[in-house]
Amino acid sequence: MKLTVVGTGYVGLVTGACFAEMGNDVLCIDVDAAKIARLEQGELPIFEPGLKEIVQRNVAGGRLHFSTDVKEGVRFGTMQFIAVGTPPDEDGAADMQHVLAAARSIGEHMTDYKLVIDKSTVPVGTADAVRDTITQALAARGVQVPFSVVSNPEFLKEGAAVDDFMRPDRIVVGADDNRAVHLMQALYAPFQRQRDKLVMMDIRSAELTKYAANAMLATRISFMNEMALLAEKLGADIEQVRRGIGSDPRIGTQFLYAGCGYGGSCFPKDVKALLHSATGVEEPLHVLAAVERANERQKRVLADRIVERFGEDLTGRHFALWGLAFKPDTDDLREAPSRVVVAELARRGARITAHDPEAMTAARDAFAGTPGLEFAPTPMQALEGADALIIVTEWKAYRSPDFERMRTLMRQSVIVDGRNLFDPAFVRDAGFEYLPIGRRAPGEPAEASMVPVA
């Protein structure tokens, strides 16, 4: 099949490359000429495990192409994927200007049937707006050309996006005409040879499904973070609690890890957008509003613990920070907890030396001008002369460090662990003061020795 993907950001690039890997002829369009030039040379604007090899292989195989020519893109593919960004406006609403601009371009240049597929994460009702925009563009040209619009939201985890796309657990498609349904079934047939993974529904339900899924996962994270803070007060261990509730098949084990808050390009933006949509129809989402508040609070936990331990004024203090990306296996710093930690420590006069296996280049741009912030080429070099180590991202490279060497490098043996990477008893036996999230070593006294009973 011949496919056009509008947008070469995270979703668009993964979508285009993976469809090409399955033998389709794919043209990816973007208005950023510098980005397209890099992609044509096999250089990726993002880090995602396995993606670079797929892009290079399919460019070499002649199945994956890149261009800035919008007219060429419209004429190329029968299927037109809209995979542009939908960043949040100031009020939390998804900014739809790029989606509607892509739809307008399709209407301005199409000469035969097109199946327009909303791949971007968009509010309920976007397919109607896309349909209206294309219809208006065709009317302005004085022509009538058939087209269909469907919703096909992505469910990609950064750091595992290629595997998620190539081996999906479900493929959600919202469509309202048979021609569109048959084309989508044919397109996704190679991805579901073992079992039927296609979940067909109406368009508005498909649009809401994406937001609802991310909202549910964000809720689980915020719930466990609140339980972790409570566990500290009551002298419980959140890791044992996690195993206990995760063994219940009605709950399951995923997204139950306590930490220093969620970030990235999806959860924060989608929670805000869903809250905005609910407000617009006067149906407030009280649970989801609490999820957002809990997450903003959790992002401050690490900085708060540093202040509790070292005082309000951090002038002259030096802190090592491991992990800048919002999660492992990505270089994405959007809404990352590290932003809150760095900003607060810098505001209080601290010096910070940070390391991240993949996000260093992006971090230099994101944190440009931050006083007292520097970057180290290795995790151990970041520790030199540090009063404490702050762990923000759970990269595998941080999971089994040389604690003896760490103690020789650091000025004080203090670890503030925002991802609970280590066993508290082991780290404390190694001579460290260890401050995790919601955990305690066996025999450690509870902060609250007595709980009132009604």
C-alpha cells in the first residue's frame, strides 16, 4: 500500500518506519527542512531503541521516503496519516492548528479518493472538524472528491515504541463507512496473524479511548505515589504493598511503581486535555483533577527531601543527579521530574552535576542558562565531591553501581532515590544514608508509631 504520514515527530516517524518495515511504500512529510535532510541521511531527531536501524534499512530498501513537499505527499498515498503535534494551550486544551492545517492541505491538493487517518492524540470531535475542513477546502476549489476520515489512536510507550507498533496488544479504529473499514483491516492484517487485535468502534469512542487509557494509567501512578507517602508515615514498605496488590488479577502489576511523578509527552498533556474537554461539557472529572494535583506534588518530593536534609539555603552544596529524561530508553525531557528538581535546587543556590545516558544533548538545550548546572560524561564523574546523589530516572545503567567507589568520590554518602532502585537495607549496610520513596529497611522504626482507631 502507498501511505503518506504527515509529521515526522515521535508518532509519525515510528508509524512511517514500521509500516515501511511491513512492505508498504511510505512517504513522510514535514515542514522542517532541516529535519527532513537529516532523516534522508539516516539521522534521527529522537532516540528510540531499534528505530534508527528500521529507518536506515527501509530508506536503503526504497520503501521509506521523506519530503517537505505537501502537494506531493497528498498525491502519493491513498491513506493519509495525520501525525502532527497537539501541544497544550495555556488552558490545557489540545492545540489543533497543525491537525487542521494538515487536513486543509489534503483538501487543497487531493484529486482522488483519500482515507484520512487521525493518528495524533486529539480531542473527541476532531474527526468531524477534519472532515469539515477538507470539505471546505474542496468547496473552495469547486470540486467534489470522495474521502473518508477515521480515528486510529496510537498506544506507543516511549522506549518500547517499535515493539508496541510491530506487536500490538490492540489496534483501535473508529470508522463509520465500509470502505474505510476494509482498507484499515487490510493495512493492519500483517500485524495480527496470530489473533485478531482490531477493535472497531465509532469514531468518537475511538478518540475518547486514547485519552481514557492514558488517564487510567496516570491514575494508577498517582495513586501509588500517594500510597508511598502514606507508607512512610505508617512505617510500611511500598514495594511489599505493590507486590501484594499487584498479585490481585483484578489490579495487575503494571504502572504500580512509586516514584517522583510521571512526565513525558503523553500523560501530562492528555490529562489536561481530557480535563478541559470535560469542563467544556460541564462534566467535571474530580478523580482526574486529583491525579494531576498529586503528580505535581510528587514532582517536588525529591527537592523537598534535599531541603529537609540540607536546609533551605543550598549555597555551597553540590548534588549529583542521575537521569534527566522522563523515563529510561528515551531522550525526551518534556514534563520530566528532573526539570522541577533542577529548577528548585538551582533557585536555592546549589551546584548540580547531571548525567543521562541519552538525554544529554537535549538537556543542554532544555536547561540552557540554568545557574550552577553542569553535565558529566559518566555517572561516576557526576559524583565527585557531591553532598548527595539524586536518582530521577531508572536507567538500567544505574541499577548496580559500585557503592564502595561511590563513597570514595562523594563528600557525603547520601542517596535520595526517586525510583527505588536499591534495597534499603543493602544500601545502608554499604554505609549510605538512603532516602527512597515509601520504603524502609527491616527494623527501621515507623514515623508514626500509633494509628488512631475510630
